[in-house]
Amino acid sequence: MSDRTAGMTVPAARTRERTLSVTTLAAEFHAPSLTDFFPPAVLFEGTPFELDRLMLIRILMTAVLSVVMVLAFRSPRIVPRGLQNVAEIGLVFVKEQICDEVLGKETGRKFFPLIATIFFTVLFLNFSGVVPGLNISSNARIGMPLVLAVIAYLAFNYVGIRKYGFFNYMRSSIVVPNVPPALHVLLIPIEFVSTFILRPFTLTVRLMANMLAGHIMLVLFFSATWFFLFDATSWMKVFSPFSLVAGLGFTLFELLVIFLQAYVFALLTAVYIGLAQHAADH
């Protein structure tokens, strides 16, 4: 904020004001902002390979996922235990509750690697949002959700085109049978937008928005705790336990959201593949 407005000197105290009224009591408090999601470059600045903090977290969590899976199955046992047991529980969940349930056993087996990869990628990238020191999910920025949505989009369209051919698949996907011909003028654009535009869009935005909102809420709760405990006047310190408990409670809720977003993304990918596979039964 400039110290001069319309030729008049603004009092120095005014320069400490913040645009969010809830933060005006704390000159040092900084509310969550876009800089959390677009931090400055850490490596290779100004090159096509530029890496910022979120990209490094994304790489780290991908490496963690890879290491976990390698360690879990490097010496598989008939009766699993330890890390292998945990990994198998996750894989069995994806296979039975998503692939087999939505696509059937035969088709589910074929697409299990893709859907399991999507599920565990979303799960691990989301999990960094509650890891101390990381404190943010790289899925809170649109890049990775968009990549995963594009993969799902290519997968279900590939299934439909391979089975029916391009033109038959398009016709089956957007033409609603057994309706008066005049209604096709209205229904065909709606079905096209719904199938080929809204599906990847909603996959992307749902994941990004949930993780973005979760990060902001956690930052607000724990920043409020810090403010009440260290920066606020003495009588306001009594509020610090309440904001801390609220932050811890929301962390538990965020753990549920982390799992649900991975489940929903993988489930909808399977649903869209199933719909493409049976497009003629529209």
C-alpha cells in the first residue's frame, strides 16, 4: 500500500492494515494467498524444467509411492504381512470395490492397472497436504488434476472408439434414442457437452477445489492458533486451544477427504469407461 494517496500523507499505522478484516488485529499475520499455490522457482528458474515447491512435493510423493510399492512387493509372501499386507489391502479394495463392481471381472481386470495407478497417485499426492513440513497437496493446483483427467478422458474415449468406431461411438454417445426428432436439436448439444466437455472438467475441478479448500482451512486454523498463542494480547490467548482443537479436528476430516477424492476420481474413471463400452445402450 502506498504511503501517499491523492497528495496526502497516510498515517504510518494505516500501512499495517490488511485487506481481510479478520487479520487487522495481527500486523504480522499473512492470510493464505495465491503465492501458496504459485511459489517462486526453486530449481532451473527461467527454463522449461523450472521447479517450484509444489513441483518438488509432487516429485517427492511420486517417489514415495514408487518406493512403497517396490518395498511392499519386492519379496511377496503367500501370506502377506507388514507393508505388503497394507499395499494388498489397497489393491484389493480398488479391484473389488471399483473395477469389478463397475466394469465386471473381465473388463475390470483389463483396466485395473490404470485405475489403481490413478487411485494411488491421487491418494499419495493428496496426503502431502497433512504432512508436517509439506502442508500442501500438489493437487491443489490445476496441473496434476488436469493431467489425470486427460488420462481418464483418453481412456474412456479409446474404449468407445475401439469398440464402435469413431462415428458410431459419437452417434451412440450423443443421440438419445426413442425421442421425438425435434428434441434432438436440444438434446444432442447437451449430451455432447455433458459427455465430452463436462466429464474431464468436473474431474479436474472437483479434485483441485477440494484440496485447495482443505489447504486454506488448515492454514487458517493453525495460523489462528499461532496468532492467539504468540501475537495476540493476553486475554485473547484463551482462544488458542479452541483453534488448535478445530485444526486437529479438521485434519482428521481432511484425511477422509483425501481418501474420498482418490476413490471418487478412480470410481468415475471406471464409470466413464463402462459407459463408453456400452454407448450403444444409451
